[in-house]
Amino acid sequence: MCVFCGSSSGSEPAYYDAAVELGERLAAADVGLVYGGGAIGLMGALANACLASGGEVIGVIPAGLFRKEVGHLGLSELIEVPSMHERKQIMYELADAFVAMPGGLGTLEELAEVLTWNQLGILSKPVALLDVGGFWDGLIDWLTGAVEAGFIRAEHAASLRTVHEPAAVLDVLAVAEVPKLHKWLDLDET
């Protein structure tokens, strides 16, 4: 599962707590984690919790962001790539499902791209919002307005599942049986 989230912890302790709980739950379900490779903020909390619970964690980070996002050196695998485009492509190829937690513009951009790729048929993978404390309410309202205005089809907007607790993520995405990530690392084998 690929998780998009902030390299900051945000202003609410609930964001951090949700990242820790999601990391623990992924490990307990033997679902591998793919994420942006950072060691700080929600990224770090998520990865550290998954690793501490025995989970497999693969981070994908552009070389230019290694210092800014403070690349995590204790992962199962850290893939360093030359660009953001390659980062996203590898994350999308490795994952069977996607979750967006609270985050900033990068999180929003990654979420929007994976939703667009699903809409266009480039991907066909489930996507969810982990809407901690109503963080994503504004986006949900915007999607509703875009459907009403005729810019997004209702079925495309409805494909974005929304949950409010980390405990619901695996159920809503139906990925409890996703194989461990090491089976996918050779991207040439499909």
C-alpha cells in the first residue's frame, strides 16, 4: 500500500497518532508500505511504526529532496531516484492501493495524479482518504461541487473512499492479502 502524507507532523496530535496506528496496522496485516522515504513528520511516524511492528517499508525519494525531507536510512529498502516524476512512477508501480493522510501540496498533488490516472484507465487501483479530524472536508466539498458543475463524473468522485480511522483503511481498500513488497522490486517482471 502506498501512503501519501506530510513531511511535517501538522498542528494536531491526531495526525501523528493516526500515522503511527496505520503503520502498526499495516505491519500486523503483513501489508508492505510504500511511501515518500522521509524520516520526519507523518512520513517518519508512519514508517517507524511499521518497522517497529515488523513490517516491510520501501521509501522512494528524489536525490534532491534527500536532505530536505531527511531521507530515512533504516528502511527495508530506500530507492533514490533522480526526479519527482520517477518517484511517483515507482510508487504507483509498487502499490496495489493508495491512501492519502493529512499533508501539504505534495500529498494533494500525488492524490490528484493517482485519481486522474484511475479515471483515465492508466491505473485501476483503489484510493482512499484517511480524513483525520475532518482534514479533507474541503476537498470532499470541492469534489461534490465539481460533480454538480459537470467537471467530474459521479462514479469517478465516488471511487475515492473516505475513512476517518486507521482501523478502517484495510477494510475499505480490501488489501489485507497484498503480498509483501520484495516480490515487486524487480520492476521489469510483470
